Amino acid sequence: MSTVKNNNKKAAKSGKKVKKTYADVMGIGSVVHNEKVDFVVGLVFSSLAIYMMIAMVSYFFTGAYDQSLVIQLRPGELISSSHSFQNVCGSIGALMSYILVARWFGIAAFFIPVFIMFCGLQLMGAYKVNLWKWFFSTALTMVWMSVTFAKFLTPIMTDQVFYPGGDHGENSRQFLEGVIGSPGLIAVLGIVAVAFLTFLTSETIAFVRHLLNPIGYITSKVKFSAEIGGGESEDTWNNESASYENPAAQTVSFNEGVATFDQPDNTEDTANRTMVDEETGEIVLHDSEPESVGNTSGKSESETGKDVELVVETGAKEEKACGKNLTHYDLSTPINPREPFTAYKFPTLNLLKKYDNDSKPYIDKEELIANKKRIVEVLNSFGVQIREIKATVGPTITLYEITPAEGVRISKIRNLEDDIALSLAALGIRIIAPIPGKGTIGIEVPNAKPAIVSMESILNSKKFQESTMELPIALGKTITNEVFMVDLAKQPHLLVAGATGQGKSVGLNAIITSLLYKKHPNELKIVLVDPKKVEFSVYGPIAEHFMASVDEDEDPIITDVTKVVRTLKSLCTLMDTRYDLLKAAGARNIKEYNQKFLSHKLNPEKGHEYMPYIVVIIDEFGDLIMTAGKEVELPIARIAQLARAVGIHMIIATQRPTTSIITGNIKANFPGRIAFRVGAIVDSRTILDRPGANQLVGRGDMLFLNGQEPTRVQCAFVDTPEVEDIANYIASQPGPLHPMELPEPATDETGAGGVGDSSLADLDPLFEEVARFIVMSNQGSTSAIQRKFSIGYNRAGRLMDQIERLGIVGAAQGSKPREVLVTDENSLDTLIAQLRQ
Ligand SMILES: Nc1ncnc2c1ncn2[C@@H]1O[C@H](COP(=O)(O)OP(=O)(O)OP(=O)(O)O)[C@@H](O)[C@H]1O
């Protein structure tokens, strides 16, 4: 987008560019190269077009009267006042309309002022259209309509003084009918129309095919409506989704996707010198730098207009470079990242539960006054004078904002925290002294009747619906009742901690839910690690749509520690691969990369593909560290350090916020922290580096920290049945058939010793069977394993590695099968017996 703007700015500033625009429009060498002149000439053109249209419309009513005057008119008499013309545009209007409508093209002559209008608007800079294309399109349509009207309207419009197709249409019709007859003329008109529409949009081909095979079309429609359920028609479906489902993602995929080609150098031949015209959706040359192309013939062509540049400059090269791509992609429009699941419908808000007092905190005046009285009394009793006190009622907490009298030291009030809490007889008092950015002191007091913040009230907010964040997570409401949202892509990783039963799982569900409400299955993949085995099982139905896994045959929700290590290593491999792709694409991060990919600047045949964001959520991270220690900590730290740019984000949760679990390494790499209530001040310090989490009230009361001061937020409540409904809803939508396959983790060099390093338990459960198959069939081929055991490529490759490591087959030899080194079953049995020991 910025490139287009820059080019336009350059165009405005550079004389050379303005000259080209002017020449484009006028079709003659430029006279004056000045933006102001262009504007004024454009204004004249536009006004002339309007004048012509008015005259032509008037001609329909006054033509009969004016015709005799116009025909009798002798040279020089046009401006004579002796004739009184009825046309509202006077003698010139009457004459011009007579020529255009009666003598030339009939009703179709309106295309002439329409084209002049486009020229005018282009010169005025109001629109940017491809004038050559418009010229040929309007000219062809006008001629075609002129003949068509002559054929079909002349017999019914007998009372007009002109032929509906003008003299041109009528003469052409008579000539053609004389030569090829009426059916021949109709056929020619039909062929020209279809050929023209095909040239304009390739959808014509599909449309004509549907027309030719209506039964096939109806069948495909029936299949489609069955897939989305509910028997809704395609139209209703699309309309609905357009109204709410995902306004923000449309911006990403289209506004940004269409945007620009901003690639100066030589990597992608095609992309370098083309760009998608925002208005026309056309591919046009990046015409600002013809010299960079180094093509002198291109330069001379460029003088005649942008379209000619398109044809001449890019012709030979584009055909070669794009030939391969064009067979797969229509370069005139950006790739839709949601293809082929464009029919996917985002979960609707009615899947979420509403509560009686939703979004409206319960205000108990008596409670407020009593609390205020007590706060003032306690502070006075300690000699602290107050100038003003103000209460802000939040969903679960009320903030009393105190302006102390002059001369009162803030630290004095902070030290009275426990005394105030005691006198208010309330748990969860937190003193903020001073409130950042204000000279006041805040005392947060829990409400006697806390309100539930429903997920529905959060997701139904304008803030969430209109959010353009990459990975929006709506966490709940602040003390001032504002929806609290953060972009996970910016965090870039989150640590969630809190004692058991304080709202951690609900918080994780709120995070996942908000992502599911905003992201398409092609845009987001989730890796769920659930050592407790029950927390995330509710997301089972969305595995195919939203999950990523290393072993496609196994449950994508990881519950086993050994698999966690494998998955984390696989994510490290994916991270490295993505970095390589980013480097090759010259992109700094996933957003730039995807934009380039969607605008056809990256060649899929060179391994480029659209990258979905990957969010890794690990519940009970403490359990993992206790069982696997460094083995999980290291890959987690590595991903946390590096993966932000490639769109891999982590959320780790623990109910044991101790330093042995939240180590310095983890803390340093997880700047985003969410603390639910904890029992001790040390735990709060471990999570947030300060007290506060120990003073929370539980049930979703949390502190969010990323930067200076934590924000107190009441987490949105989303219940398991709601999550179930959302998951089932998503599962019923069209989407991928399998979870995204993560790459095979790089093999650990240290483990590549001999038989003594392995035991059967470490190996794939199919190991023995596969090894036997290889030895018996003497076939060391991965694809043979895949075929025989009906397993995926990753798993077959892994098995082959294990078999190689144990010396059963030799090293890979390119595309040839490996050499089988253990040739008889007895030797294999001995080897397996060793492994069993
Ligand atoms: N945001 C919230 N609003 C209202 N109530 C909540 C909220 N979050 C949690 N609760 C209440 O607290 C209970 C426990 O929450 P949750 O299961 O999330 O705790 P937890 O910290 O995950 O516990 P554990 O670590 O044992 O899994 C919920 O069943 C619910 O009743």
C-alpha cells in the first residue's frame, strides 16, 4: 500500500510522471505538464461529459422538433439566433445529440460521454482507472449495443425519429443480415458478448460451463448446503458472515493483500515489475522505474501509455516467469488466505451464555458509603487527611481514589494497607500508591456482590469486533468496566499463573475462545499440551480445523510428556524453516511474508506457503518441568526467544508459581504475565516481580502485566458447555481434513549411537513390525513403509531413521532405496532381543 502511495506522491512531484499521465489521457504529446492544468482540463472534460449527457437525454424528447432545424442548418448558422432549438443544451446540444444518437450509435452513444467522464475524473486525480482498457471496452460495447439495439429494439421503437442503434447500427444490421442472415447475426452478437465478458472476467467461463451443465451445477449446490448445515442458501450465509463474522480479518487479507509490490531487486521476476491496480484489480506495470528494467524498447513503448507498457515491457519475461504460476493462480487478484474454505463460518455469539447482570456492575450505595466512611476514619485515625474521595465501581472491585491533603506522604498510606484491610473487613484490598499518571492513591475494595463478566459481553463489544489485532485475546473487563484486550502477537508470549481454583483454566478458555472467534482455520493453528488430560479435551472436535501435531495418527491434544518434548523440538525445526523462508522472501516477519505471499510475490514452487500463526498453550507447565526438566525448558526458552517473528507464540500456565518452575530463563522470555490469586506474597513476586497477586479475590480476579504497572482485570467467564458448543459449531464447518502436520524434529545427534543407546520402549510402536517387513522384503524404502502400514510420511521417515540408527539399513542414497544390511530374520531377532533387555 505504501508503495502505491509513494508512487502517487512521486507522480505528483515528478514532472516526468505527470507528463505521462497527461499523455495517457489526451493521446497526444503533452502540452503543459502541470498538476493544476491536469485538474482544470479534467474538470472541463467532466463538465463536457455531463453537458453531452443532458443534451442527449433532452434529444429523446425534443429531437423530433429540432431535427428539421438541424438538418437544414447551413455552415455558420449554428450560432445564429434565428433558430429556436428545444434542446435544453441549445443548438450545439441539439446538433451534437443528433450526430451522436441519430447518425452514429443510437442509445449506445451514451458510452461516449461516459468515457470522457472517466478521462476527466482521471485527470482530476479523483479516480485511477486503466483508460486504455476503458476505451476499448466502452468502444466495443457501444458498437455491439448499437447493432444489438438495431436488431431487437428497432421493431418495437417505431415512433422515434432515430433508430435505437443509430444509423451505424441500422446499416451494420442490414449489411450483416444480408450476408449471414438473422440467425448468423444473432450468433455473432452472442459470440462477441461472451468473448468480451471472458476477456473482462474469467468467471464468465465458469458461468457458461454452469449454463451448459446445469445438472452438475445444481448437484454441487446441494452438496454445499448440506456441508454448512441448516439448509441455508449460499447468499444468506455470505451476507451473515459479512455482517459480523470477521471484519478485521478481511482487512488483513484484502486491503493488505492487494496492496503493493514493493520489491526493488531481482529475486522475483514477475513481482518486481508488476502491481495490482487497486481500482481495477488489474495487473499493471510498476511504471515508475522503467530504467531499472533496462529495456530501451520498453521505454519507448511507455511513452504511449501504461497499458502498452504492460503488454510490451513484460511480455516475454512475464510469460516465462509466470507461465508456471499462471496455470495455478490468477495473478489479477490477491490470493485469499481462506481458500478453499471460504464457506467457513465463524462461531456466532448466541453460542455464548448471557447473565442477568451482564456488564452492569451492581451498585450498592450503602456499601459504597460505608466503605468510604471507614476508609476516611482509618486514615484519619493514623493522621492522614483526605481532600477528596471518588469511587469507581467495577464488576468485582470498586476503586476508591483518594486525593490526600497537601503534605501527606504517599508511603505513609501504603504502610497502612493492612490496617485499612482490617477495618474494612475485606479480603483482596490492594493499595496503589500513587495511581500511575495521577497524583491520587487507589484503594481497591472487592464488591460484596461481584458481577460475572460474561464472555458474550466481551466478544459482543465494538472493541473486540472492530479490532484489527493479529491475535486478539479478550481477557475481561478492567475496574473501569472497559473491555480489556491484548494482541498476543505483540506480547509475544504469556505466562499464566495462580493458585488452584482461582480461574486459570477459565482464563485459558477465554483466550482460546477469543482467538476462535476471530481467526479462520487457515490463519491460526493451536498446539495444546494438557498433562492433566481433561482440561483441553473439550477442544477435541476442532482438532482438524485448528490444531497442529507432529504425528498425524495420534491425538493432537498432547498429554504425554515425551510427546511434548518431541513437539517442542518440532516447533524449533518449524521455526528454523520459517526463518529460512522469511530470509528467502526478504521479509522481516510473518506479517510481511504473508502479505508478499498473498500478493503473488513468492513462488510456491520454491517452498513458499501461507504461514498460519501458531499458538502453543501448555497447561500445568509445572508438571512438565518436574518430569522433563531441562528437556522442555530449553526448547521453550529457544522458541520464546526467537519465534515471535515467525508467528509462533506460547502461553504457559502453572498453578505452582515457584522459582524452580518459573525459572529466570523462562521469566526473561515471557514478558506478558497473567497472575490469578496466589496464596503468598513470594509467589506474587515470582510471577510479577512485585506483590499484588496475593491480594486478589479469586474467581477470575487477575493482574495483567506487560511493562511497568499491572492492570487489574476481571477475567471473562466462559463455561465448559459454552466451549463445547463453540467446538461443535466449528467442527460442523467446512475445513481441513487433518490437523496441520508439524515437521519431523531434527534428530538428536547425541542419541545416534548404537543399539545400546536405545530400547524398544523408546522406539516407535511399529518399529519391530516395520523392521521385519524391511528385512523380509529386502526393501529399504520409506514409501514402501508408508504404503504397507498406511502411515504418514513423517512417521515412516522417523521409523526409517530408527531402523538406520540400529544398522538394519544403510544411509539414504538420494531417491534410491536404502541398502538392507540385516538380511536374515535370525539376525533381526537377535537385535530385537538386545533392545528388549
Ligand atoms: N472469570 C470468572 N468469573 C467467575 N467465576 C470464575 C471465573 N473464573 C473462575 N471462576 C470460578 O472459579 C472456579 C475455578 O476456576 P478454574 O477451573 O478456572 O480454576 P483453576 O485455577 O484452573 O483451577 P485448577 O488449577 O485446579 O484447574 C470455576 O469453576 C468458577 O466457578
